[in-house]
Amino acid sequence: MSTHPTPDSTKLEAATEQVVTLYKKHKKIHPRTATGRFATWRWIFVWLTQIIFYGLPWLTWGDRPAVLFDLVQRKFYLFGLVLWPQDVFFLAILLIISAYALFLFTAVAGRLWCGYACPQTVYTEIFMWIEKLVEGERPARIKLDAAPMDARKFRLRATKYLLWALVAWWTGFTFVGYFTPIRELWDAFWTWNLGPWETFWIFFYGAFTYVFAGHLREQVCLYMCPYARFQSVMFDPDTLIITYDVERGEPRGARKKGVDPKSMGLGDCIDCSICVQVCPTGIDIRNGLQYECIGCAACIDACDEGMDKMGYPRGLIRYTTENAMAFHWGKKEILRHVVRPRILVYTVILAAFVSGLAWGLWNKKDLRVDVIRDRGVLAREVEGMIENVYSLQVMNVSEKAHRYQLEVSGIPGIELVGSPEIEVPPATTRTFSYSVRIPPDAVGKGSHVIYFDVRSLVDAKAHVHEKTTFLVP
């Protein structure tokens, strides 16, 4: 027997069908310009970070760039410091400091890094400023997007993209200037003499800046940055976050200025949606804290402006904590709960690593010596003495030429064959070969410890006491 669906069952199946998509459709966000104290702070950080980034490669220290990561010569120059591959532990400590600083700032006040100093946020601000300058404010940009392509739209878009490309190219050029002296790079660019790697990285980094800050924008924060995903584990009920005061604001609704909201059964929120319009990630903070929130506080500025116009108290959207909202704490109670066990732990660890890094850099020696016994030349008898041959790798990590005095000790009657004085140019490694002899009856057969002392003749602090072995056959 066979069964056939009835018309009623077919209609029922069609009515209950649902289409579920795995990907959210992207909707272009046109943030409205926010003004206020937090917007001012964002632009202060934009200027500060970019003055440092674009300016450092052009500073000089003596006859070299003040900051240069010379990968070819394997030397990193940081003003008066010269760091070698052997100093990689300083980089490890610096990365640990960065991680703990991020943990500390996030535990105290949320995503401050994302909202004010993250390169994605900074360059997005710059690119949006250019977009506003060329195409106008939010309504004009929305209208231009919806309009068909004509001469005016083409001119505005071409101008915007050209300005974006110039900023992106200059960013890539500056980035490469940290690895190749930027003045040499500048001359090479104008004479069409750029190397292949310099050319690649200028346009590669510039292209990423153009795409990320100009087109992807909030999508980088939402889908590519891992920080948004694990930020919740760093928050606790005493973390300062951007919060909408539901108790004060609800129920929301429009009203005329001067009308008492309580007489209409309304809260202070006038439902103007300006807080949504200024959000660079397009969220509604009134729905609660969301992982998309980067903590830029644009919604606070926008809401405060609306409250001022209506004559209501500021702070409907503000920096506060979950506990402060639940227990109606004031500023004093909030600040009192900032100092809590996890904050103290982060602070102590961070202070310890910062102190260790400062101590290590301050006490970093300008002289390093490696002594290697030449295994290709066996211990031998020469002129009635037992002789071993050594290679001394002397590294002068300072930026001054040094003359060094060599001495050897550890066995009675030990002597150094060759000139006891050597000279090493600044920031250079030189290898010297020396023979060391001892009387045949000074010690027994086998391996014996001896010491090389290398002392600078111009700097008493530059002294190395290096241990090695002497082999008696």
C-alpha cells in the first residue's frame, strides 16, 4: 500500500518550515560622530600613539637611528641600548609584562586597550575621520550608499579611497622603517632602488591597514580578535564596565522637553537611539553588556549629551560595576572595591617583572666573552710546556671602541701566548685565537679548570671572568 500526502498536511509542513543560516548577514555600520570627554580621550590616544609610531624611526642617536631592529646584523638598537640575540630574554619579560598589564587593566576597567589604544581602533578612527571629511556625516553617508553610481559618488569614493591608500602606504613605509634605516629607505624609494623585501612588506602591511581599518572595521573585533572571546573570564562583579541603568531608564519612550517622565509612567531613557548610532560595532548597550562592546564609551558621551538637552542628570549610561548597580553604590564604594585580591596579585606580579626588566637593563654588561677550547688541536708539548689552543669570541655590545686586557689563571705557572691586549670596534664581535701553556709538572693528567679574565682599559665595569678547561695528556 502507498500513502499520499493530503493537501492539508502539505500546507502544514510548508507553514512549519524554517530556513536557518549559519552566517550572519553583514550590515554596514555608519557610526555617528560622538563628542564629549571620552571622545576627547580617544583622540588624545590616537595622536599620542601615532606621533610615537610615525616619529620614532626618524629620531637619531649619534650617527644611527634611535630605534632600529637590524635583522640582517642581528642587533636591536633602542636609544642607548644595543640588544643582541643573546638578550632575547628581555623580549620574553616584555611580553609577560604586556600580558599582565592587559589582565590588570581589564580586571579594573574592562576593555580599555580595545577602546583607546588598539591599532585596529586607532586606525579605524583615522579612516572614519577621513570618510566623514569626504562624504559627510552619518545621514549623508547612508544616503550616498543608497544612491546609484554617478559622477559625484564616483568622485567622493575615489577621493576617500585615495586618501585611505596614502595613509595605509605611509603606515607600511613607517613599519619597514623600524627594520631598515628610514632615511635610507626614503632615498631608495625616490630612486626606485627598494629591495624586494622592503617593497613586499611596505605594500603588504599597507594593504592590511587599508582593508582592516577601511573595510572590515568592526568585523576584525567581532570575528578575528580573540580578546573579545576570553574577556569575560577577566571580568568580575567589581570590574568597571559600560552599563545602562535599567532601573532608572525603563520604561523608555519619547517625550517633550520639560515633561516629568514619572507623570507619563516612563524612565529617563527617551529612546532616541543615539547610543546605538554612535556605536562603532552597532550594538545596543541597553540590552546589557555584549562581547561586541569594545569599551570606547561613545554611547556614554552620546547619552550624556541627550540628558543635558532634556535637563536630566547624566549617567544613564556610565562606567560602573555589577555590584554597584545591584547595591546602589556611589563613587566612593566603587573605588573602595577596586583594590581586591586579584588586582593586588596582578599588581605585585606586574611590579616584580617591571622591576626585574629595569634592573636587568640597568646592569646589562657591555662585554661578553665565550671561550672555546679548540677541539681540532689536541693538547701538545711545545718548548717543554703543555699547550692548549683556545678561541675567544669577544662581543663589545657598547657603541664605543674598547681595548681589553687579557689574563689567564687557575694553574700555577700558567701563561698566555700572544699579545695580552686586543681591540674590538663598537657593537662588534671579534674572534681571537690564543695558546695557553703550563709547566708539565704543574698538575696531573686530565681536565683542569682555568679562567680567562677580560678587562676593558677604559671602563672598569666591563670585566668578564670566564671559566674553561685545560687538558693535560
